[in-house]
Amino acid sequence: MNSEIEMKLASLYETDYQLWLDRTLAQLRAQDFSNIDLENLIEEIESLGKSDKRAISSYLMRLCEHLLKLKYWKEERETCLRGWKVEIRNFRLQVKAILKDSPSLRNYLDENFVLAYQNGRNLFLDASSLKPDLIPEEPDFTLEQALDEDWLPWEPE
């Protein structure tokens, strides 16, 4: 690709992302590989993987936060129970949807479960103002339990 075309495509990437994307898709479909803005295309593909990892980590963190709310925040349970359960279901569904598209991210979840739990624990502690020593620093439930639609860390009395 000559440098003038490269500059135009790179400039388009900076000034009108959607138009750059439409043109890049058209070039790929037409197999016009010589005119593709390869540098920015590679960057975009790399960012897609990072985006899914950030999203699934965020959903797992929020799932852990809400599981901890359900189990330990007794003073708010009666008032917030339904909302917490809805959020737990939502986060599980979001994780499941990402895993359906990218099953290999299950390994990423396994590797990052403890960190997601700890971050969720910190969010929970900020929200609840409970003493940190009352909440385990390491998960007292498994990743499988956290993702199991039928499991909750607390049963009604």
C-alpha cells in the first residue's frame, strides 16, 4: 500500500471510526488486502480480546459482591433481597453469554476468580461498612457455585 493511502486510512481511523470500520469490512469482504489499514486492524482485534476479558472479570466481581451481600449483609437483606437476586441472575447470565461466544475464557475465569472475589469483597465492604474481619479474604464458595443458577450462599430462615 502506498504511503498516501496508508495516511488516509489512518487519518480516517482517527476522525471517523465507523466509516473506517465500514471501509475495512468492505475491503476484507472484497479481499482487497493490499489497501487495508493493517496496523489499526490488528490493534482493534487485540482490543476485542481485552474487552471480553475486562467484561467477564467485571461481571464475576459484581457477582461475588452480590453473593457476599446476600450472605453477610443481614441488616439490608429483607429490603434488598429481590434486587440482589435479580443482579446475581443478571451477572450469571452475562458471564454465561460471554462464555458461550468464547468458551476458552473459562480458563481466564479460573485463573482470576480469587482476584475477582477480592475486588467484589472490597466493593461489598465499601457498601456495607461491615468490619473486614467478618468477611473471608479468600472465597468461601467455588467458581462453580458462583456460576450455578440454582445456588445461593444463603437460605431463607
